[in-house]
Amino acid sequence: MTAEIQLTQATGSCHDGADAAATTGGVTTVYQVTGMTCGHCEGAVSEEISGIEGVTSVKAVAATGQVTVVSESPLTEDTVRAAVDEAGYELVGQA
């Protein structure tokens, strides 16, 4: 969100935050991941997903098993699944 605010200010746009997100073309997708139990788990999943081309933001929450991913364009589930598998966890699908 900070990047969106900076982008809005840098371009001189007077739109609110929702319009700024639409302007940047970001796609937000929430995935359900099993096996995360702590902050280390969140970091491992976030790091692997962050390595996917076009991903601009990742937030993993072990308590809910949800991982919110913002990317420049839609990601294939197989690509996200491979990253989550690499981290040692299981992607259930979109939440």
C-alpha cells in the first residue's frame, strides 16, 4: 500500500487509494495454504512466492493459512503451487 501512495503522489494524481490501486494494474489474489504454524513459515512461503516474476507483494498469515499476493498480472495456480511446494507447504487453492 505504501508503494501505491508514493506512486499516487509522484504522479500528482488526486484519486483516492482505490483508484490508485486500479491505476497500477495490480491483481490481488488470496490463497489458502496448509502447514504454516509460525512466523518462520510465513517468511518461507512469502520468500518463495516473492520470487515469482511479476509479484509485487506477499503477506502470509499462519493463523488463518491465508496468503495474499499482489502481482502485475494474474498468476497461474500451478506457478504459485510450485513456489509453495518449494517452501515445504501445500497450496489448497484460492481462498
